[in-house]
Amino acid sequence: MSGLNKFLSRLLKNKQGESLYSKNKKSQPSRNVAYIELSNVCNAKCIFCPYPQIAESDKNLQNMSAEGFAASLNKAVELGYSRLGFTPTTGELFANKRWAEHIATALRHDKIKSLYYYSNAILLTDENIEKILALPNPQKIEKFCFSVGGSDAATYKKMFAVDKFEVVQRNINSLCEKLKKAGSTLKINCELRLPKHDKTTKRTAEKIFNRAGYANFHANIVKIFDPIGGLINENDLDYLPEITDKATPCYRLNDIRFDANGNVWMCGCVVSERPGESSLRIGSLADTNERIEQKRQAVFAHWRMREIPSACQPCRLYKAAM
Ligand code: SF4
Ligand code: SF4
């Protein structure tokens, strides 16, 4: 599941995002989330996501290696991050078969305070559900989020462009049932991406994906999308308005992202990684922390001189840092 989905939901119901940022800002003025991309391979072709175009580009599609994960986690901690996001910009977390092992390592790390991820739930098999139930230190898990393309097979096929509605419906219901049985308090968010005329409600979503009535299940509806600098142009979708005033640097520049290929980026947003776009890439795992920090500061300094990175110029997910 892409970072795009996470951004859209944060933007639309951004009270939570704002409060998290404010809280972090007090204790850590320049750090928010460190994204670790365990896979940039996806098993869907959502109409609101640039993954189909990215898959056809020269981007190296792969799972992050175990060494890459260890180095990314180390660097994130050394650079002062204590909150991790395992949502790829584009890609599906469960495509990496070692996902649970890596997340367990992060949960055991004494400098990591919290983490979360988004998945499309296509690979939320019983085996993966058992792995979720077995994760250590579950109190550090903020939430696990699942994005689905509507509440029926036809809408799902239209939005995700694969025939997986029944699979996803079964998987999420099974997860809820098993969490309820285990007496878990793990927060599960289920976000429905819908075309503009779809009237599905949260109540309907709860009935369809949480038949067991798991108490910590929350449904959300997302019906506004970012056109990703012109890459997405579907008549059935509603879009965010353009933003012209970007005088202050975007708050997402306080994030850092370790991609599956060993590159380091500012911002975990898919807009930053359109084919041919690299203005927010600030180095690689081989670079020193000082070098990465210098490049990071340079992006802020240029922005304050009105030189906005090309990735950010068309981005409608922009939000001014406070
Ligand atoms: S699940 Fe959809 S939104 Fe997420 S990366 Fe795959 S194609 Fe993009
Ligand atoms: S404006 Fe730039 S930093 Fe902010 S979300 Fe968009 S791409 Fe990321």
C-alpha cells in the first residue's frame, strides 16, 4: 500500500496528523517519521496511484535486503528518529516475506517508540495474521492500516484494477476475528478508497470487513485524491485543490525515507518519487549522517529562498510546517 493513501487520509482527517506533529515538534523540533520501505513491489494497479507507470519505468523493483534493513534502522535511530512507518511510497509490505522479522526487530529496539504501516491486505493470509499476533512489544504499534477499493467486487476492481475483493474481505474479517479471540487491543484502520459518486458509509464498511465486531476496528472513507503532478487523470475521481502559497517549507520534509534500493529521501510521499523526479533524494545508505544532514538542511535553506524542490511544486499534499 502506498504512502499516497496514508497522506490522503492524514490530509482529510488531519486532526490526528496535526496533533502527532505538534507533539513531536515539542520534543523533537526537526524529526517526525522515518519510513523504511521493505518492498517497492506491488500486487495491485490502483487507478489513483502512479505504481503502474513506475513499474514500467527503469526503477529497480525489489524487496529491501536484510542488510539494507539493518542499515536503515541504524541510520534512522542515529539521525534521531524514534517513530517508524513501514508504508512504502508504492509497494506492498507483505511482498517482503521477512516483513514480520524486521518489524519485530524494530519493536524490540529500545530507541524505537512507535511504528505503523499500510497494506492492501491482499497478502494478509492466515500465516501473516499469525505473525501479526506474535509481534513483540505490541504496545509500540500505533495502528495497522489496510486500504481497500470499496465495499463490493465491482468497485474494488475499478479502483484497484485487480480481482481481489473477496480475498481482501476474507483476510480483514479473519484478522478481526482472530484479534478479538486473542483479546488484542491492536488498532486496525480500514480505509475505503472510493470513486466520487460512491455513497458507501463507514457503517457499511464495518459490516463488510469486521463481521466479528472487533472493538478496535475503525473504518474511514477516502474520496479525494492527489493527481500526482498530472500522472493521475481519472474522470471518476475527485481531486484535491491546487495549492499556490507554499512560502513555508512543507512539514513532511521532517520525515526521512529509506527506500528498498538503498537511497535516502526527505518525505515519504509518492509525489516525491514520480518517474524522473529526484529533487528530494538526499543520499544513500553509504553516505555519512553528516552528509545526509547537510543535504537535508540545504533543501530547507533553498525553500526559504523561494527555491521549492520540483517534487513539491505541483504537490497538493503540501502542508506548511509550523
Ligand atoms: S496498493 Fe495501490 S496504492 Fe498501494 S502501491 Fe499498490 S497500486 Fe499503489
Ligand atoms: S510538498 Fe513536498 S515534502 Fe510536502 S508532501 Fe509534497 S512532496 Fe512531500
